[in-house]
Amino acid sequence: MTRLMRKKINLNEFNRNVVTLMTGTTIAQAIPIAIMPILTRLYTPEEFGIFALYVAIASIFAVIATARYELAIMLPKKDSEAANLFNLSIIITFIISLFSLLFVFIFHQPLINLIGNPEIGKWLYFIPLTVLFTGLYQTLNYWSSRKKNFKRLAISRVVQGGTTASLQLGLNYVQNGVTGLILGTIFGQAIATGIFAKMVRKEDKDLLKTAPKAEMVESLKKYRKFPLFSTWGALLDNAALQMPVFILVRFFSSQTVGLFNLTFRALNLPMALIAAAISQVFFQKITALHHQEPEALFSYVLKLFLMLIAMTIPFILLMHFWGEVIFAFVFGPNWVQAGKFSSLLVFAVAIRFAVSPLSPVLAMDHNIKTGFYWQLTYFVTITITLFMASHFDIYQFIIIFVIHEIILYGLYLYLILNGCRQGKHVQLKEQFN
């Protein structure tokens, strides 16, 4: 088989995988998009603000659910070693979920004081459930990506989107307030994770059960860079991504938090239809390129970035000039201000959309430290920047936030492209050793 034929086959396989996953992701994301105009009429901006705060806190806890060993599942050449990492990630998830439960019980009141919002108090006890289901889902997610079984990934996303939406709508009629938003999200995630696990067990049970358990400790040591660097980097990264919510809660009203969060969520949803699917398949693709054609990795990543940035241009123009009209029509009169926010926030969403799907390059073994240093830089700069911006009005706050995003994600792109070049040198060293 010629090299040209292999490239065509690989490209067709990549496109097919993207379409499969994107179809499921599109349906999954179309559901919350469809019900969002209903939710904004059932729940107030203040309630969306409390929901945003819960998600922000839970996300920080959940990011360390597996100590990041689930990322390593993609890397080994042998399936038996990857199966060990799968089992290891499951065990770690249960342990960390238990520790998070103990943490919440012991530090419940100090956490409320730190956050500065008493309304979040009772919901802190639900965070360990989010940690558990997130860790399990992510482990199943990366295992299925390794096996190129993107169909079950797509199904799980449709199930999660559908059940979460149904529960958020239905629970509002049972209990007023933010209850429906939070419990709908938790139960939706639980159901999706259960169905996902059943599919994996049915198709890969023999491989996962026959993985040599004696080698699990060896895998724990071999991939220790993930808990040592990637975990803390991801923790900082997630804390940084949630920093606007924490700062807004401290210095602005819950209504402003709700408006900001819904604006960002609404802008991200349509972009995420493409980005999530590409990123998932992209990780598997660059791992293969790293082993087979490392010299092609740089141009492949650069072309993908240019394609993504070109796709954002119509979206930027639409939201910048007509965002206020669109938001008022779709979400109702209570959300007019969110439309004003969207004309500015769309620039931050666009740069994230174009760069974030490429981030798996910095999750590769030889780039983990670089990824960590960027995450540390981002956390420090966003914290300082937003704290200083909190002394201005909300629109100036958003402008400063957007400028920060463009600069830092520009740096992120540079590091990703440089990481592609480093991959070539690493592969050459491995061939000579």
C-alpha cells in the first residue's frame, strides 16, 4: 500500500469518526439549545447564578477525579497496558470521591465563608456525586476513544443531553428555585454514565478483565507525570476558567453572575458542537502521527487551527452586531442585558474555540510540563486581571476579560505548535536509543 493511499484511508477514517461523534454531539447539544429559551422563562437570572456557582465549584473538584490517569489511556501501544490504566482510573475515582465527601463535611462552613454566598451551602454536599460521575464518564470516554468506538461516545452524549434537559424541565414543576437545574444535571450525568458503562462492559469486558493486575503498580509509576503535573495543571486551568464566576459572585450580584454565565454558555454551545467532536478524535489522531509520522504533526495542527479560526468569523459578526436582538427574542425580555454581553464575549469564545481543541498536543508525555506552566501562567494572570477589573463596571470588566483571553490563548497556540516540533525530536531520539 502506497503512502498516499494510507494517508487517504487515514483521512477518511478521521472524517468518519468526526462525523459520527459530531452527529451525537450535535443531537446532544441541540437538546439544551432547544430548551434554553424555556429554561430562561422558568428560572430567573439569580437562579442561573447559583447554578453557575455550583458548576464552577464542582468542576474544580471533578477535574482531579482520576488524578488525570484517564488521559494516559490513549498513549500505550498495548491494549493490556491501557486496560490497566482504565481500571486504575476507576479505582482512583472512587477514592477521590470519598475524600471529597469528607472534605465537604469537615470544611463546609469555611467553604461557604470563602465563596461568600450562603445560598450555595446545602448544594456543596452534592459535589462528591458530580466528582464520581465525572471521573467515571471521563475514563469511559478516553477508553472508547482509544478503541475508536465513537458510536457509543455519541450515544452517551445524546443520553446525557436528553435526560438532563428533561429533568431540568420536569423538576421545576416539583420544586421551585435552582433545585431543578442542579439535580437535573447530576441525575442526567448519572444515567448517561450508567448506560455508557453498560456498553463498554458488554463490548470490552474480556479485555478489561484479563488485564494483568500485577502491572497496575508499574503503570501507576510509569505515568506518574499525569498526577504530578497534569492534575495540578488541570486544577489550575479549571479554577482559572471558573474565576470570572467567583469574582463576579464576590463583587457583583447573583443576577449579573447568571446573565454572564448564560451568555457564555449560549455562545459556547453551538461552537462546542464542532470543537468537542474534533478534539476527541484529534487526540487519537495526533497520538498515531507522533508514532508514525512526527514530521507531519506541525502542519496538520496549524491547518486545523486556520480552519477553526475561519469558521468563527461569521459567528463573530452575527453576535457582535445583532447579539442584543437575538438574545431578547430567543431568551425573553429578562435577558436583554445578556445580549449586550454577547457582543463582547463572542471574541473570547472564538479564540477558545480555535485553540482549545488542539490542547491534546500538550497532554502528550513530552509536553506535559509545558502545558502545566501555561496553566499556571493563565491562573495567575486571570486571577490578578479580574480582581483588578472588579473595580470597574460590568462592561469594562468584560472587555478586560476578553483582552486577557486573546493574549493568553495566543500564547497557548504558540506553545502547542512548538510542542508539535518537540514531538519530532523526541521520536527521533526514541528511534536511535
